[in-house]
Amino acid sequence: MNDQELEILLNNMESDRVERKTSISDRGKLCEVICAFANDLPNHQKSGVLFIGVNDNGTCANLTIDDKLLLTLSGMRDDGNICLS
């Protein structure tokens, strides 16, 4: 997926392939979104995109991108607990 495709998805308010979160404060919700995209129930056969640091209307939430944020996100990827029940 290239930058132009991501920008189109970011600005598409009605896509079921996109989720926007202002922060990473609710780990459970992030994991649910990742699981839903991985399962691809609508059978889009295309990637879903989770935008972090973005308001529901597509505007920037001014989330600070720092080492702590990046380590938290990479930890979620690596810990094997994305699909929690």
C-alpha cells in the first residue's frame, strides 16, 4: 500500500477497512481492531488500516510520537496476545 492509498483510506469516513484511534490508551480495542482486520470477514482481500493518532473525522489528534509509543506498539506486535478473548 502506498502513501496515496493510505491518504484515500484516511479521508474515507465510511470504510470498514479503516479504524481511527486518538491514542493507544485502550489496548483491548486496538487488539479487537487488529483481530477483525486479520479475519477479513467482509472478504475484501485487502489490508485493513489502523490509524493511531487520528480523530474520527480524520484530523490529527496531536499524539506525540516518541520512543515509548513506538516500543508499546512493537511490544503489542511481539507479545502474541493480539487476539484476546
